[in-house]
Amino acid sequence: MKRFWLAFFIICTGSAVLGQAAGSPSPLLRRYREGEKLSYKMKAVNQSRHYEIEADGVVKKDASGYYEEYAWSQLITDPPKATLTGASLAFRQPVTLDPNHPPAMPDLSKVEPAMIGPVTDLMTFYVDLWLAEKTGQLLHAGDHFYFKHGTAASWADGQYVLLGEDSIDFDLTLKDINQTDNTATLIVRHVVPEKPQIKIPAEWMRAPVAGTPNNWVQTQKMPNGKFLAAVGKETFDVEYKLSLADGKILSATMDNPVETVERECSDAALTQCGEQRPRHILRQVSITLLH
């Protein structure tokens, strides 16, 4: 689901395990050139809803290092929705693959609801790869690294989504290094931690939905004044094709299944609720470098 890496600075600043291996440069390392321009097309399928959108970026540098700053445009949705607002067109999203530059958290209050998905999905692609670089553990084809994170990340915007959290660990594998086409293939799996750290606001939400502890929760405020509450299990797999020449993302795909149960509730405490309904959500997102 949509995610906003509120807790990611714990990774950036916390664990010594994230130090890069001395004398062993990662083949995934991003080699930035200030002023370099990049454009990506993002496509997504969420149940019956489809969208595609373009992100145009430029490489910049500040006191912490390099980062990429993206502007969003060319949103096409099926079924059709309104075009991007002026605020969304003016929004600029910084992301980075510089292991010395902490990822910046996007301000979701600055964009319309239709943009939360693209903004947080782009953040996911970059945070995963940033972590793979920062660990310095993936040097050869077949190398594997498991990072216990577990801290809840939030995508709540305070208006439509009152509570939205997931809790995951990272399972990273350098699948392939292809010297012929000068590319590397990286797999990052987001898996359920042994003890997820999401908030559980109501007792009925504690029962495991899909054979593991629940690691995903969401409460939305409905137009009728009621609340739609859901809880369950989320995992997703991300596969990258990267350039060995400079480490930029050539393409990436994300498969994101969520198994949940949901209830419509009349109170914010989620104790006065209707019948429980199962819901399966499958999101598939891809980005492709245009130039």
C-alpha cells in the first residue's frame, strides 16, 4: 500500500550495520553528476484502477551530498479523474541514492490524494536501493543481506487517512551482475517482522488475518462521518535493473499484495463496528527510465 517512510531516519542514523564495507565499493553505487537530468514513466495497477505518470528530475547537491529532485506531470488515470492541481504540479520531491545523504521525507500535505501513491511509491523505490548501497553488503552475484527494521512507517495524511502504518523487515539479494549489458539485478523483499510495531487501535484487529502477525493497519474517515478500519498482512517484492556504469535505475517493478479484513465503524475508537469483510488488494507498480 501507499507508504510514507516516517521512521526511516532511524535507519539513516541508527545502526552500525549500515556502514559501508571498507575497500569494497558496491557495484550498485550511484555515481552522480550535478545537473544531470532524468525522466521516468511510472505505471501502476491497483485492483481495477490504473494510472501512469511522468517524473522529470535533475541532480542537485547540498551540504549532505547529492540528491535528485522530481516534478510530476502527465497523469493519466483509468477510470478518468481530474488532472493534477497547480499545487501538485508545483510540488518537488527530493530522493537520493547517495549513501551519505539521508532520504528526505515528502510532505504529503502538499499534494492531492491522487498523488500520494506516486510520491510514496517513488520513495519506496529509492529507499530500498539506498539501503542496499548503504549496507555495503551486496558485492557479488548471489550476495544476500537481511535487515531487521520493524519500526512502523506511516502514510497517514491526517485528513483522509487517520491511521496508516505498516511494519516490515528488508530481505535483499544481488541476483545478477551482467557484464555483457553492463547491468545489475537487485531483489528487495519487504517481509513481515517477527514482532511488527504497528498501532492496533481496537482489540478485534489483533487476530492474525493471513497466518502471520498483522503488520498493516489503516483507518479512513468516510464522507458519511463513519470510519473504515482495516488490518492485515502486507508484503511486497521489488526488482531493479541498474546501470553498472553509474548506478542509476533503468527500470524497477513492485508487486504489493495485502490481505486484510475491514469493518465500517461508527466511532473513532473502532468499537462500534459492522460485520467483518475480507479484502484482497494487489498493487503492481513499475518505473522505466525514459532518458
